Amino acid sequence: MKLFSLLSLILIITLSSCSTVRVASDYDKQADFNTYKSFAFYKPGIDKAEISDLDKKRILRAIEADMTSKGFAKSANPDVLVSIFTKTKENVNIYQNNFGWGYGWGWNPWFWGTGYNTVSTTTEGTLYIDLIDASKKELVWQGMGSAALTKNVNKKQEKMNEIVTAILEKYPPQEH
């Protein structure tokens, strides 16, 4: 029964850590979000994002798909401008595995060995999505999402989609 409990715990931890995007948002309580129907990307802001041009394209594709699914139209004369900002950090994880066994002398002839250490690194990315009122040139909404990034080129778009969707689920803001 203990083995079953241990395996269940490992499965739960593994599943919960695979697809975790931590999100938060903030907004201008004076803004009327019902008036925003069209968008365009704010090139000066996007150009400042310190990521590769390919990753920028991935993020912008994901934002465009989510904004369109929310009923926004891409426009040359938009109601809101969309800008992004990114940050990354390396996380170093050290796991000390203190298991192993052997035979020895002393109070208990069986003892646990010293085990070994495992070191792994992950890159965590944070994406900020800003919505700027185009006529007032004021920030009206900001969403932020942080998640572990993938190095697998074939999965990058999927990961960007996941992060952007999680962030934009907070738009439009709901007053509680």
C-alpha cells in the first residue's frame, strides 16, 4: 500500500509540474473594455523585447489567434495596441538522493549509503502582454505569465500558445 501511495504522489507531482503557467493581471478600473474591438501590434515595444525574432513571431502568432478568438479584429486604426515584454532566468535544482545500501559494522550491520547528487537547470520565462488604449496612449491592461520554457524547437510554438492563452484568459478583467 505504501508503494501505491508513493507512486500516486509521484504521478500527481509530475502531472502538476508539466504544464504550469503562473499568471496575474492588472488593469485600469476607469477603462471601458467593452469599447475595445480592434487591435494592432505596437512595434516599438515589441522591438525592445530581448528574445529572438523567431520567438517574437511565435508569441505574436499566439496573441493574434487568442485576440481574434475573443472577437477582436486586427486593424490599421486599432482601439488597442498590443505590446510585449519578456524576462528569463535560469533555475538550478540540486537533488540529493540519499539512498543506497550496504553491509557494515556497528550498531546495525545494514546501513544507508551516501547516495549521489543530481543537478538540473531549467529556464523560466516571463511574458508580459500590455494592452494600450490607442487614442489615449495609456496602458489599460497588463497580463503576466511565467512558465518553464522548452528547448525543443518542435514544441516552442505549443508552449508559447499555452502561456499566451493562460495570460489572455484574464482578459477582459472580471470585477469580483
